[in-house]
Amino acid sequence: MSLFAAELKKEHAKFMAKQKRQAKARRTENSPLRNEDFYYTDAPKYAETYYGETYRATTRFDNDWD
């Protein structure tokens, strides 16, 4: 077997071991991958934090419609 083929086989074995470990990973109660954590509970705070001036400019005249 050539040196390249031996290195390739070694790297492939290392990669497959990593894939096997990843397949075993589960979402647990303490995991950051829990589905119920994918929402923001305070909409105005979220809009202010991430959109700032755009949020204020678009909501400034909301009461004029009433």
C-alpha cells in the first residue's frame, strides 16, 4: 500500500470515529438544543435589541391609526 493510501485510510478511520460519536449525541434536558428554547419571550425587548432604530421608526406612528 502506498503512503498516500495508508494516510487516507488513517484519516478515514478518524473521521468515521468522529461521525460515530456524533451519532450517539442526544438532546438532553441540559442541552442547548432543546426545541422549547427556540423562541424569544419578550417581543418588544427582542425588537429593540436586534432592530433598534428600525423598530422605533416603524412603531412610532402605531397609535395614529386608532
